[in-house]
Amino acid sequence: MISGQTGIFALGDAAHGFFEFALREGAAGADLIRAVANVRVPHTTVGGANAVVGFRPELWRSSAPIPADVHGFNEPVSGRDGFTMPATQADAFVWFAAADYDWVFDLGIATVTKLAPLATLARENSGWSYRHNRDLTGFEDGTENPTLYEAPGITLIENGSPGAGGSILLFQQWRHDTRSWVALGDARQEQVIGRTKPDSIEFPEATMPADSHVSRTTLEIGGVELDIFRRNVPYGNVSDHGTLFIGFAAEQRRLHDMLIQMAGADGGPRDALTRYTTPLTGAYYFCPSVNALAAFVTDTG
Ligand code: HEM
């Protein structure tokens, strides 16, 4: 049986660490894949952590199968009024999630040290949960997400296809302009999102603003809505904070088309939310199946 990485579906953790690595000049991509595939997290009844690992699609392709059209975030996404989502692609990605930050910290240090001969730490983000499932805008994040029964079908490449059981991750850091967001007031904020704030009820079609976040991220092809699976977490402190966007899909096009719509690069309006939060980073990582990673595992202890 082909299995996706379990960390993709491991909900409920309050502490998160995200580590993006750049391959050192002269180091071999296959060696980095091997080193990352050997990253282990403890899973015991007395504690543990969840992990998700991924690779720049072009790097994974040089060693193992992946759909032909999957690519890195190699160019910025540009939209209306000079709005741009930057491309900050790195070579490998490791995400640790646990109940408490101490696990994430210890695993993070161990991983950075272990990978150091092959890769430098290009970027590190830590995330935490805010009021269970709220974003720092104050809105519930994930309401329209598929359930855990539906998520594997939306997230994992189907059996028989290249890269089966793998998933494409879009990882972006968005910094909120909380001062101007708060100044809007709740009623206007609800127009921006397209849902009510206290209970996350979607506006009816008749009153849904065309530039709301819900409108601009709803992707329909031939009358069928195309979903992704989001695992966003808040990051930061009082003076500098926002959302770490973490979206998985079996088809990269879904993620990319959502970004195009948000930017207003499809001819539609720019997502109103992008006027109150700014993307600072953007990368795509291919997160292989457990089986595909197993082929690179040398440390079986
Ligand atoms: C700062 C960045 C972002 C924030 C704060 C944010 C927040 C939210 C919130 C509050 C909702 C409504 C509740 C829900 O259904 O989860 C939502 C919906 C959604 N967001 Fe975002 N989001 C962000 C970025 C993105 C990006 C970059 C994408 C896609 C690449 C995206 C895709 C979606 C989708 C697909 C929905 C569900 C739309 C529907 O109702 O069908 N979001 N987001």
C-alpha cells in the first residue's frame, strides 16, 4: 500500500517549526534527499512529534518519479496595482509539529546540525496555535477544508501515477498589517473574508463581494469546485506577525491558480485580503510518499 506522509494529516498540534534548506555548492542533491529521508521523529506513548518533509520538485525529479508538470516557485506571481508574491524557493523543507515547542526545538537543532555538511538553513519559521483554529485576523481558518476522510483524495497523487502518494505543498509567509486590519472594524473585515467573524458562516451568493478572499480562492472548472487541504498556522510576536500558509494538493495547478486569482492576474479583482497582509516568501515542495522516501532510508535503527 502506498501511504502519504502522516504529518500532513496530523491535526491538533500547538507548536510548529518550519525549516527550509539550501543545498551547499558542490553537494549532491541525492545526498540531501538521503539525509532528509533519514530524519526521524519519536512516536511513543510518552511523547513525540509529527514531521513532513519535502523537496524542490526539480531536485526530487533528478532522483525519483514526480509528475512532469510539477515545478518550484521559480518566478514571482504578479498581479494588479504592482502586487507581487515573491519567489523564495529553497531545496528542502522540514516541518516539525508537536504539543509543546520543546520537541520542535530539539528536533530542529538536531536536524540543522545533521544536514549542515550538505545544506545551509535558508529560513526558519516557528508557528503556534491561536484560539485553537483562528488566524491572527481573528477569523476561523479552515472552515471550508475537506474532512480527514476526504483530505487524502484531494492531497495525494493517485496510485499508478508518477509520484503516487506524494503531495505538492505551497508554503508562504504572510505578514499582517494588523493596525489597518483592526481599523476596518468587524463588519468590513467580514466583507474582506466573505464569512462572518464569530461563527464563520459564508455569505450567500447574492451578498458575497467579488473581491472577498472566499470568492478569489474558490476554484471552479466546469462547474466542479476544486479543493486543496490547508494547515495554516499563525506566527510571530506582537509587533511582527501573520500567517504561515501551508496548502497541500495532488495537483499543483490548483494552488497556483488560487494565487493567480488572489493577485487578480486572471482578469478578476485582486483579493481584498491582500491589502492587509503581504506575502514575504513563497515556495513549492514535493512531499513524497512514505514508500518513496523509504528507498532513501539508510538509518534503520
Ligand atoms: C494571509 C494569508 C491567508 C489568510 C489569513 C487566510 C485566511 C482564510 C480564511 C479566514 C478563510 C475562511 C474560512 C475557511 O474556509 O478556512 C479562508 C478560506 C480559504 N482560503 Fe485562505 N487565507 C490566506 C491565504 C490563502 C492562500 C495563499 C490560499 C491559496 C493558495 C488560500 C486558500 C483558501 C481557500 C481555498 C479557502 C476556502 C474558500 C471556500 O470557501 O471555498 N488562502 N482563508
